[in-house]
Amino acid sequence: MGPKERIEKEKAETRDRILDAARELFAEKGFEAVTMRQIAQKIEYTPTTIYVHFKDKDALLHEICDRDFSLLAQKFVSVAKLSDPIEQLRKTGLLYARFGLENRHHYRLMFMSLRPEPTPELIERKKGNPSEDAYEFLVMIIRAGLAAGRFRPEFKDPELIAQTVWAGIHGVVSLRISNECDPWVKWPAAERSVKTMIDVLVNGLVREEAARA
């Protein structure tokens, strides 16, 4: 590795450390409560070092969200290869939940915290692109299921179905993240809870023959 490549590698590693520290602090304390100085202190950098890489706290958060939502969308690549939309729906729910439970700081910041509005550039790049936008990927699956007549006739709105499924699985994940240490609740294995929620949602939405399958 030459000097130029080594410098670029060190820059990338520094940037990653800053992002990881900021993600953890934002998830724990809330975006508004965290300062750039606190982020620097966490990784024993000077505030000036942080500003070399990010012009302000909003820019830092936007990059975290861009990376994390892209990482989530990449988890669904294998789902796109499945031919049955109901099977795709089940698999997507399971992978989404695993992502949240295995990446708790990511999930808290992505779905359990207030965030600034995304930049117009980010919206333009991700909106309507299932490979970049996990929500659009879910809606695409629902539309395929509707086109194939797999859902009950009373359910016709793909956005409503997608948001209902999302809300149910998010409920399981967020409960486990925020309340798993509750001594008054006997929690089953997390994946069992997730699969039960997916069964309840899918069986309630699809036609009887699809549910049995």
C-alpha cells in the first residue's frame, strides 16, 4: 500500500469511528442532546477533527442514516430471488427484525428517535428505488401480492398493508430493545416472538388458501 492509499485508509477509518460514536450517543441521549464535543470526547479526538470530516451535526446524522438504511435494504437482496410474494413478505419481516435486534444502536436511531428531514439529494436517490429504499421494497412485495390476488378482498391499499406489517414487526423489535430487561415479563426467544407476529399478520391479511400454504 502506497502513502496515498494509506492516508485514504486512515481517513476512512477515522470517519467510521466518528460515525460509530455519534450513532451510539444519538441513540442513547437523543440527537438534540448530543454535541460535537461529546462525540469527540467519546473517541478521544479534538472537536476540530470531527469538523474536518463533517461540517455540522446534521451532516453527520444524514450520513449515518444514509449508511444504515442502505445496509438494511441490502439485507433483502436474497428475498428478491423468491418467486412467491407471501414468502417474500415473511422473509422480509424476519430479516428486518434480525437487523434491528442485532444492530440495536442502528435501530434506535433509525426507527425510535426523532431525526432531521432527509436532504433532497438523498430523497431523490432513494425514493422509488427498492434496492436503496427498504420501505419501497416492502411496498413492491405487497403490490405483487395484490396483483396475484393473494390478499383478502377487503385489503386493497398497498401502502396501508405495508405500514400495518411494518408496525407489527416494529412493535416486537422495539419492545425487545427497550424492555427486554423488564423482570416482570417472561420473554420467549426473540425469533419466536417475531415469527409469531409474522404469522398473525400474514394470516390476517391473506386469503385462506394462501395462509394455509
